[in-house]
Amino acid sequence: MRTRELDVRPFHERGEEPFEAIMSAVESLQENEQLLLINSFEPKPLYAVMRRKGFSHVTMDMGDGEWRVLFVPGM
């Protein structure tokens, strides 16, 4: 499976909400792709949204304010 990466930390740095960019990335995923989201905090509210869209997730706290969440479709 191919992984598409989206780093939303720059959105937060500009004071912008990245939700639309995340949903756009999710909608554009191909059948054999998963999404790796890089964020400055754990995006807990996003988990329910993605679950409703058919994604499971694996969350990794990388330290120093970096969180990586792998959203995998069909699980």
C-alpha cells in the first residue's frame, strides 16, 4: 500500500484550520493509498470522522510536539 503524507503543522503556524485540506486529501486517495497525517498535537476529534469514512488509525507520538497518525482504509 502506498502512503500519502500530509503535514498540517504549517496550517496551525499560520493560524488556519486544516480540516478541509485533510478531507480533500482523504477524498483524493486512490484505492491502494493510506494517509499519514503529521500534526503538532494528537487529533482525537478526527478519529471519529475518519472511522465513519471507513478508516482505522495508528497513532505515534514522536516527541517534541510531533504526532504522526496513519489512517488506513478498509480496516
